[in-house]
Amino acid sequence: MLFVPAQGQTLVYLEHAETLQFDDENFPGAQLLTGDVQFRHEDAYMYCDYAYFYEEQNSLDAFGNVRFVQGDTLFGYSDQLHYNGDTKFARMRENVRLVDKATILVTDSLNYDRVADIAWYWTGGQISDSLNVLTSSWGQYESKLSQALFKTNVHLINDRFVMDADTLKYNTQTHVADILGPTTILYEEETTITTTLGWYNTNTEKSKLLNRSFIEHSDGKTMIGDTIYYDKKQGFGQAWNNMELTDSAQHVTLYGNYGEMYERRDSIGSHGYATDSALMVDWSDSTAFTYMHADTLFTEEVPYFDTLLLASLDTLSQFDTVLVDTSYRQIRGYYGARVYREDMQAVCDSAIYNSRDSIMMLFGKPICWSDNQQIAAKHIDIYFKDSTVDYAHGIGDCIAIQQQTPKYYNQMAGKEMFAYIRDGELRQVDVTGNAETVFFPQDEKTGDWLGVNKTQSSFVKLYIKDQKVDHVVFTTTTTGTMYPIDHLSENETHLSQFFWADDLRPRKPGDVFLSPAKPSPATEENPEGNETVSDTPSNGLGTIDKNTPPTPPPAERGKLKKRN
């Protein structure tokens, strides 16, 4: 009987068999074939030990050492095979192995649609190539595109890392994994990457991570961002939008809408920076967080030489170890730096803080406040002790101002100044070098103003108690005059460099984002030296609330896991 295929269909041909039998009672319509059985359908060949060939249905069932060959690249192996020539659909069962060039798929049950060129399993399987081994509960492989799709319990093993995912696409030629669901990438006891969307090149270890991804290192440094580009081999990361860089060992976090992170390499310390609504939060002191904003903020781990440690080395071969292990943290803020702490606030053009000496250095017309005191100079260094402000050192055109009333200000000016803070309050101010003062003494009993005391001296020491002047110590060469309070005009009660910049002062953490105008020197028309204050953020806040800055993260978000 001659079978004519329908339009678009082609016949399955029996190429070889050692024996052919019929058993219409048990296998109606089947040819029972045994011994080196071979079939051909278009460019596909099938081999087995024995088979049932249903010529009328254009299909077959093959058993024993089944081998399926398509072209010169795709090879399938199993214990059983059902193939339909009309639909070009193959069902392979038991000990299934599909080989496509360097890609090997292993499972217990596999369906292969030759028309769509897609093979898939649903009872658990494994796909491996020259670089990775991937397992999942459900998987699909497209030979022409070398593209695999995995779902449920996806596990990728690489020599350097493992990846666990819910849903993953993977290309066996490019070795790029497209992340489509909750995913964790783990470098044993080194780095953990958590994301839900993006791609990861398992060969170059470069990635782009979306949907608020998280990178954590074993040294306590983390990066979070709506979008992250990360190069693991180079130790470099970039983050966009709602970015966070945290060093939990140093208790500091950088926020911003763009940032970069550079991991530690040999003798070069790790470092990073943030910009576009940049904010630094130092949470080393749980009672007084430090908030700093600037156009750009840098944080870096700076290696240095410990001379005592170097002197104790037995050999120079220990030098590199000492250099790497001995370092301190430095934070730098450039352009429009503003600082808020409960015990101190400051504004300046730029600021640098280093943990080695616990010093914050302020540059570019810095102004500091504590309680009702204002201090300004060409340069100010703020020294910390046990994470709290200890004292401030001003150099060049120094002036300290204490507001008594909206009209009366105690003032001290000179070439150099030291302001000492105890228990969060300003207690003492020392001024040297052409020291000038203006004070408004009060009657201790009545509180009445006694007059205006103006002095010139080489050195002045001011003691403060309960935010009021307690007493003043001058040198013996001091000259001064007490004036009746109503005999001097308002500008005569101000030193030449006087300005009161209370409108510039950050009053709460979110105020560090404000960009008020810089003060002008006092003049007769403008005795307080103030200008109009702008309430406009310097860079745009994005999603960072200027009134409620982000809460610093805990010291430890999670623990790095071990690879399986």
C-alpha cells in the first residue's frame, strides 16, 4: 500500500532492520523491527535495538540504546523514544541525554519539538557547557539560539561562584544569564549578590542588576541601587537612583542618585563616591549621627605606615602585609558641604574627615555652630574624641559669636581660635593674635544689661556656663573700654568681620540639603551681614526626603553563606 503524505508533511523511512514481523493481535498496524534498527525523517536519523513502526500513522516507538541525530550538531540518547513524523515531535524517556556541540542536557523525561526547535523537561534536569552546570525542576533548551530557560529551584555552579534563582535564561554560547526572578549569586565567604532582574555574564563576571539590587562583601561593605553595573573581576560597581554605599565595619553610609564603589586591590584601599543628592551618614555614635551633604562625597580606605609596627618586622617580606592591614577611613566632601550633628553643625565649601586622627577639616569660608555659638575662620579643624566633638581649631580671620538677644552678640576675633565642647555644649573659647572682643555683661541678680565692653588683647580666654558667658580672662596688656549700652550705634557694637549666619545653619538632618546664599561681611546698611536664603536643594533631592533622611542600616544586614 502506498502512503501519500498530506501537504506539508514528509514520511518517516525505515532505513534498516535485521528482522521484521507483524502481530496484529497485540500490536495492530505495527511493524515489529529488531536488530540495528534505523529510521530517517528529513535530516533526522533514529537508531535503536528494536522498534514498533506505525507506517500509516507516520510514527514509531523505539527501545534500547536509542540514538537521535539531527544534522551534524544535535545528538539525543535515551532508553525510549516516541516520534511522530507528521508533527515532528519526539518524546524521549529514561536516561535522556541531549548533546548540542559543547552543551549537554541530562534528564529523565524530555520532549523535543523539531518545528520550534525547542526541547524541555519538567521532572528535573541539568544543562552543562564548558563553563557552567545548571540544574532546575523545569527547563527548556532552544538549539538554534543556544538559549536555555530554567524555572523553579534553579542552581548554577561555576568554578568561582554559585547562583540560585527562581527563573533564569542562559545562553550556552555567550555564557550570559538573564535574571528574571529572585536570585542570589554567592562567591564563597567573599561576596553575595541579591537581585530580581538583570543579566550576569558568567565568563567576564560583569553584570547589570535592576529592581533595587544588593551587593554585600565579607569586609562589611555593601552597595544598593535601583540599577547597578558590577564588574566582579575588576572589583568595580556603579549604582543609579536611591544608591547606598555602606561600610558596616566603619559605620558609615553614602546615599545619592549616583555612586561608584572600588574594592580593595593589593595595597590600594577600597573607596567609593556618591553624587546627585549625595548624603553621608556616620552612625558610629548611636547617640549622635553625623550627616554630611556636598555636591560629591568620597569615602576611601587609606593605607599608611605604622612606624612602630614597621620597626617590629623581622623581615622586609612582611612589608606588604603591614601596608594592606594598616589603614584608616577618609571621607571627603566637595562643593557646598553641609554637616549636621546634634552637638555641632557646619557649612563650608569642602570638608575632609579621617578616622586615623579623628579630625574633620573644613575649607572655604567654614562656619560652625554649637548651642547659641557661631565660629568662623579661613580654615577650621574639628577634633573628635570617642565619636563626640572634643574641640574646634580655627586658623585665620577667626571670629566667635554668641547670641544674647536678637540685637546683642558677644564676639571674639583673632588670628587663631580654640573652642572646647564638653557633654555637647560649648564650654571654653581661646583666641590668640590681635584678639578683639565685644561683650554685653549683665547684672547677675537683675539680669539688666550693664553696657558694652570692647577690648583689644594678644590673648583672650572665654568660659561659658549654661550657654552664657561665665567669665573672661585677658592678658595684662589688654586695653578696653566699657560703654553705656545706649551710647553706641548698632554697627559700633559689631566687630569689623562680624556676620550672623543663623539662616545658613542646618537645624535638622534634612537641612543639609538646603543651599542658602553665602553671607556678606557686615556693613552699615547690612549690620548682620546676611543675604536672602534659598530653600532650593543644590542638586535636587530625588526620592531622598530632605526633612527625613534615610535611617542608617544596621551594622550587619546578613551573613555571607557558603557555596554548595
